[in-house]
Amino acid sequence: MKPGISRTDLAQLAMAFEVCAWNKPGNVDRCHDYPDTRLEHFLASVIYCRSAFEKAELRKGSVGSLIREATILTSRHKGGNTHFGAFILLIPLIMGGNIKEASEIVRQTTLEDALDFYDAFAYTAVRVREKDELDINNPKAKEELQRRKMTFFDLMKYSSTHDLVAREVTEGFTLTRYTADLIFLYQGDKNTISKVFLKLLSEYPDTFIEKKYGTRASELVREKAIMVMEGEITPLDLDEFCLDNGYNPGSLADIMISGLYIALGEGWDWDQ
């Protein structure tokens, strides 16, 4: 980490670098927006969340309450859910300072963290599985959480079979670690972030796409990303395909942010 740079600074840099990178097929970037969500919304989100990150760095608050606070702060713009998944990853990482400590913090969460996390959903348009008894849209879901005495970790574990971000926080941030390692592997390339993102897209079906459009859609995007990696189509071809179909790999974008956060903290020199 560069002298004078805080964990909060690193997290904000990671968020800004991810959204400004180009080309990241299917997602908002410096060259295209969505009808209701623009680059400016993501950049506003980066700024708005700072006080929640600062509290996380000082350990003034719990995981659930700080995710809720960051989500409320960023709901001040009209661009919808911009960084909810990223907050789930970044808050424990900022609190812990490293992956090992972040994993332990998540394991020590409480029922109150789970309830706060559910409250945060009210400020997002995050899609969940239909007919799920813990569906946030079910008014009795919080009662069910309390009945089961589920912690935030328990809730993430419950969701991990169908949610890449939830799986990440319960399985030791393994994909975050892999992403950071890839960033160092591609160090010196001006398109580092785009190359790493494309590699992730070719290896992991994005669960955000899956929730909106089904398993086949997420697999199809992964297959086309492999075609890009093998030179059969261009990244712009994949980008056009995703945009035409509304496929936005948001879960892997969140993983990209947490990987950038770790890489920056370990000395990745983005400014060389």
C-alpha cells in the first residue's frame, strides 16, 4: 500500500477503476450507459459511500449495519442498485484489513447483522429467487430469520448455491484472491482490468445474469467469453451481444472490485 493511502481510499479507487475500465462486456463503463443507470451514478456511489467505509476501517459498526448504511447513502442517486454486491464484499475486507481477517469477521456475524442486511434490500432492486421463504419481498422473511436464528454468515451460506457474491464471503474470498493474482499477472498492460474481467467471464457463469434470465443465459455469455479468449470473436462482439439481450454480469463486476481492492492494498501499481 502506498504511504498515506487508507483502506477507504483503496476501496473507493477499486470501485472507480472497475466502472471506468473499458471494454467490460455487458456492463456500464466509460463508453456506454444503461437507459436508467449511467457512469455518473456509479461514480456518485463511489463518493457517497465514503463515511460507511471510514467507519468500517475504524471498526465502528457491524457488517450488517455498515452494508445497510453504505446502501442507504448510495440510494441518494436515481440510478438504482450500483454497488450493493460490492458492499457485501468490501465492508468485511475493509474491517479486517486482509482476506483472512475478513473471513473471520463474517463468521462472527450475528442475527442483527442478518436483519440489517435485509433492511438494506429495501434500498435496492436486487433480484432474488422466486418462491423463496427467505425472499426479501416476503413480509414474513425477517420473522423466519429470527425463528431460525440465522446470522449474516448463515444467510450468505444459504444463498451461496445460487449467488456468487454470497459464496465468496462464506468460502474465504477465494475468487477475490484469484482476481488479485490475475491483476498482478497482467501488470503493465493498460487494459489490465478488462483482460482480467474477460478471463473471469470465460471461467465463471455470472449469477446476476442467471437470476434474471436463467442458467442457459449465463452459460451462453461464458461460452462467448471463451470465444473471445480464443480469438473467434472480439470483445466488442460480446459486448454487443450482452447489451442487445440485457445481459449484465454484475456479480463478476463485484468480484472484480474486491480483487482490485486486494491488489491495490498489496502494491499493484496502476499508475505506472
